[in-house]
Amino acid sequence: MGVASSENDMKLPHSLALVVIGSACVIAGARATPTKAQTTGDPQPASATLRKIAENGAIVLGTRESSVPFSYTANQQTVGYSYAIALKVVDDIKRRLNLPNLAVKNVMVTSANRISYVVNNQIDLECGSTAHLSERDSLVAFSNSFFRYGIRMAVKTKSGIRNYDDLAGKTVVTTAGTSDERLLRQMTLQKKLNLRIISARDHAEAFAALKSDRAVAFVMDDPLLYGKIAQEGAARSEYKVTGDSLANETYGCMMRKGDPQFKQIVDDVIADMQRSGAAEKLYDTWFMQPIPPDGINLQFPLSAEMKALFAHPNDHTLD
């Protein structure tokens, strides 16, 4: 499938100033007169990602189209809880690189291609709704976690479905390329439920299958389910989230492996937000208040597990 991308209106600088990161500095752009750093041979920063960002005059963020309220498109702009975290990281990078006009390029990714986009240098950072799983650690690096959640299912209220045994022989939908898809397939084999599983392109397409009765349940991360239901407005009462949690997982920002300096920057931004109370305020904005574009309110209170995460920032997996 094609990948859409969008870029802000800022123009890339024709030359870049001397960038100081600790005792290291980046030389980017053409200069007519050698600087002191050039003549003394100061090394470039250890972070390959920071070098790439400085040399290109831009940071490339992976964004999502319909991961409400984490990273999604509203009024032709990317917004959301985790996208706001990504922008906080960008602000810190601007300060470190002394590049206040650093451009931000958004590249839309899907659950199926987001990891390959990181691995292949197509994006520098993805803060969306990507689960930090042990099996993914061999491919990419993850930041401190910014969200903890369970995997459940959305059904129509009138369906009478309460748990997974009620799905036997029926059609369910999930989103392709997610851990939810793998867990759902494992469960149907273990419980011998004989499920017919639709793997949708994205969360919007998956919920549409539930809405049109092509599937009786949409299995996904519970905050994303609440997000899709909230988008139904007056009809939200026609849907509910139900079932035992198939697993508990965490979201983290994703970046390339082998760049501990860049990971530390992202980790520190997230930890500072969580310890200072800024993360809790951001959570309230996106989960307990009306959000764009239609002023929906997820009414999804901060859990005890999230409060514990904010008190003790970490990048641990739960699987």
C-alpha cells in the first residue's frame, strides 16, 4: 500500500550553525571560513541519529492516521497524546543542537510497516501506539514506556457477547501487524474457537467492520477501542468494551538500535514529564477532556498502573 506523508511549512536551512552537544559538536552545512571546532578537530556526536538530524536540518517522525487519541489526523494535522510527547522530544533536540528552526517532517506509518520504516532510516522516531515487546528488541530500540494497557474487545451492546468463548465460530476483526493479531490467533487455536479473523489495514477500517456487522468483535488495545467508540458520538452507547485482557502491554517511542545517546534523550524527556506531573496533565487533556476534531471525550481515567508508571519511569516490557 502507498504511504502518505506530510511536512510542515518550515524550510530547511541552507547552512547550519555550530552545534554543541556536551563536549562534542556537529559541523553541518557549508562555511566559507573554518571555525575553531574545524581546526581543532572536535569529534562529531556519538549519536548517529543526531548527526543525521543536524545534517538534514530536519527530524522525521512516524505518525498514525487513526490511533485516537495517541497519534491521528484531525483537520489535516497530526495530533494526539503520544504525538505531543514526540514534539517535546523535538523541543529538547532543538535546544541541544541549537537549531530553533529545525524542521519537523511527519511520515504516516501503519502497524504493518512502522518497524521497517525505523530500521531502514525512513523515520527517526515513532511515538504512536507501538507495543514494546521483547521480540521487537532485536530490531529496534524503545524508550521509557508512556502508556500501559490491556488487550480486550469492542462489541455491539446488543450482541450479548461478554467474553471470548462467546465468539466461537464467529468472525472477529483486528488490525494487521499488531501483537493483538498474534495473540488472537493463538487464543483461537488454544481454545479451539474456530474464529474467522479479518486483519484490517488500520484501526478505522477494523472498527468499520464491527460497525457494519462484518465482524462481531474488534480485538485491540483497550484505549484505542474507547477512542473509536467515543468517535461514534450519540451512538457510542451502542458499543462496549468487554472481555478478559488477553495481555497487558506498554507503549514506548520507537527508534533505531545502537544509538544509546539518542535513546537517553528520549528517555529523559519522558521521565521528566512523568515525574514533574506534566504527563498526568497531558493525559487529562487527551483522555478526560474533549479532543479534536469533534470534541469527543474518551472518559478514560488514569489507572493505578499508569500512576505507578509515572512514579517510576522505566522501559521494561510486560511480556
